[in-house]
Amino acid sequence: MGLFDRLRGDDDPRVAFVGIDGVPHSLLEDHPDRFPNFAALADEGSAAAIDSIVPPESSACWPALTTGVNPGETGVYGFQDREIGSYDTYVPMGRDVQATRIWDRIADTGRDASVLNVPVTFPPQRNVQRMVSGFLSPGVDKAAYPDDLREYLESIDYRIDTNAKLGHQDDKSEFIEVSHETIDKRFEAFTHYIEQDDWDLFFGVFMTTDRVNHFLFEDYARDGEYYEEFMEFYEKVDDYVGQIRDMLPEDVTLVVASDHGFTVQDYEVEINQWLQDEGWLSFEDDDHEELGDIADDARAYSLIPGRLYINLDGREPRGSVSQSDYEAVRDELKADIEALEGPDGTPVAKRVVEKEDAFRGEHDDIAPDLTIIPNHGFDLKAKFKPHDDGVFSTGPRNGMHSFENATLFVDDPDATIVDADLLDIAPTILDLMDVEHARADFDGASLV
């Protein structure tokens, strides 16, 4: 299958992982005529829809995918997390991931890993062959290591992310154009380093797919104005994955996966506004804008996406709910959430997950007490600033993440992708590479 000979001197099997952030499996499976390379990969290897994690948010998903453990072990629950014993919040970065990444396991065996554009990896690690950090990085100049990687990426005008703000415009033409330019540069960089053939693990992520889905997914699902532009973008993704597959040497297994699924977004749901309306949340004054501004009598608050916290005495600095009342109060809040309906009468919550059912590990002290997995159409927000839109509103996005319908392709017909989820990917890659590991190291299990 490869176009060139192996330059390295060992015979250990290798893996090339290509991430397609936020791509639902059904999109690729339902259009084999337009996405022939994904169809061939499914026919000749193994492919299926898989589940994401709780919550299905990229900042939590990529640490989980790359470690094989849940947020209770990674310590990352979302785009914004809360400091222990404080109302201060922070945006998790690579150094906040507390579990062992798959490329660290590879490096520990004396083998080489090239890691390009994986979200939540800033600043770039120096114990791997090369790394450019992905989503949330400030720019290539600070996100790439070593210097020759930075110099090459700067020379091709590499972009860590597309300009998502362009998606807010009614006319999506410029957004689509820039998204194509971004993924073109990503592919150029990927193929440049794949052709170096000096790595044991290649791990690269196309993030632009998630961006396109956020602003064009309804056009795809409901045959809207930009349906063809959406499909043409994915035809390019299909072509790029096919080219990567064709250039891989025989000793490399290709794995392609997304971190969550996608569906149409009909409403933004402001959970903190709903908590205020229902008497669960109050603020010290009208000039509030952050978590620390909640009042002493507040009983609950939310962080995105759909994470609910009891304002618990002994855990929160000004906790109003006693430890003895915790279970009863949480049950009451759960029942209230389950009764919440959208403007059309559809329940907002598909299910409400209790803390102990989703999170376990040494870093579960900032885990949410409840997490809402919404029904399709309801994207959960958590503003602390005052706003006039009420609980339900619409915005520029028309696509949202989903827990189910993430995708996984393994270019190995012996892989068995049944009842699988995101946490199975890391041990699967290690098995494909014949890297020894303990079953207890992972929440997931190998699929080969």
C-alpha cells in the first residue's frame, strides 16, 4: 500500500491516527458514493458508530481519547473547570491533563511519536519527536516543538484553527473559504511528516470538521442553502484520508476517529438562567459575570456543557447545602431538570447522569454532581452575565455535539467495533503497535 520503503531499521508495527473532530458516523456511512475512501476503509477494514464520553465536549473528549480513561482520571471535564475549594475557574491546557497520554507510553518504550494539532496539548511536550499543539494554542510560534517543525509550519502558513467567527456571518462564503484553506494546510503538514517515515506513531487531528459542523450542519440535515458546500467540504476530507491511506507503508495501520457525534441545534439553553428562574441560583448583585459572584444562599450552578454542581458546604467556599442534605437536594435538582421542556414540549434532557456513574479516579473532586445529556436540538450553555434572551434562544450555530454517533475506522478487518466508545481507542492503538500495557491502566478495552 505504501509509496516508499521503510527507512527505519526495526520491524515493530506502527499506527497512523487521523482525528476528524466531531464527525458523525452516519454522515459518512449514508453517502458511500460521495465518500468512497471512507466506504473502502469500512469495507476492507472495520468501522462503526461509537459513543463519546460524559460530557461530549472536545476539551474533555480529547484527553480521554488520548489516555483511555475518564475525566475523573484526566482531571479535565470541559472547556472551563473549577479550582478545588474555590469559585475560580480556568481553561484546561495540556499540563492539566493528569493521565498518561498514548504518545508518552510510546516514548517510554524508546519509540517516536509525531503529534500534530491535538486539542488540549498546549504547551507542546518535549519528550516526543515533534508536536504542534492544537485547539486553544496561541499560535504556531509558541505551539510547535522542535524549532525545525515550527519553521516548516510557518513557511507554509499553517493554521492551528480556522476563523470560527466568520461562521457568525449570514453569508457563510468567507467562512467556508477559510475552512478549506485551513484544512488544506493541515493536510500539507500531515503528508509532509508522514512521508518523513521516521515515526512509530503518527497522531494528527483535523479540527476544521467540527467548525464546519457547528455552522452548516442544519444545511446538511435539512437540505439547506449550503448543503452542497457542506458535502463538498467532506468530499475533500474523504479525499485527504484516502491519500493518507494510500501513502502509508505496509507496516502501518490507519485508525480514523472522531471525539463525539453531531446533530442539528435548534435552541441554546441557558441553564444558569433556568436555575435562577427556578430559585436554585442567585447572585450577590445585578452586576454579576462569573461563578464567584453567586450569592451565599445559591443551591446550584452550572458550567458548560450541562454540568451541574450543588453549592455544597465543605466543598464550595460558601456552600449553602449541608452534606446531610446533599442526596435529597441532588435528587430534587435531577427531577427538576428531567421535567424541563423546550418551547415545543420536548424534554431538554435525554438523561441526567449522576457523578458516581460517570466519573471515577483520583481527580474526581471537581466532577459535576449531575451532567445533562440533552436531547437533539438543545445545546446547553451556562452564562453568568445577565442577558435578556431568556432560557431558550437561537444563535449563529445550527449544529451541536452529540454523545452517540461518533465514528471509528480501523484499517484491520480483525478489529471488532461493537458497543465501543472513545475510551477503547488508546488500548486498541497500543495493541496494534505491540506495546505492552496493563488492562487496568484503561477504562476502555482493546478492539483487536
